[in-house]
Amino acid sequence: MTNTKFREIRERLGFTQAELASFLEYGSPVRISEFERATNPRPVPRLLAIVMQALDDGYRPADWPSSGAP
């Protein structure tokens, strides 16, 4: 998954970087921003790409916020 696609999915889902990091229990928002930065972004890990694509395709886990993003 490209870094641009990752950011687009996050934005479509209505999450800020901090909200996505919290929802996925992915550490700090800095970790999410590393995938989206304009210069020298880190590659999106395969498992995270799979999860993001599933969410973009409509999958919602049981603990999904009822109003969309937290």
C-alpha cells in the first residue's frame, strides 16, 4: 500500500492520526505520521495495509465507534 493511499483511507474513515493510533492500539500518533510524511516516509507494514483496506472496504469490528471515527 502506498503512503498516499494509507492517508486517503484514514481521512475517508474520519480519523485523525492520533485517533487512528489509539483505535488500532498502535502506540503513538507519531507512528502513524511516519507512514504519511511527505519526505522519507516509512513503508506501511503489510498487516496494517490489510487492516486499513478491510476498513476501507466496509469491515467494522464490534468496537467500532457508532458515529464513525472516535
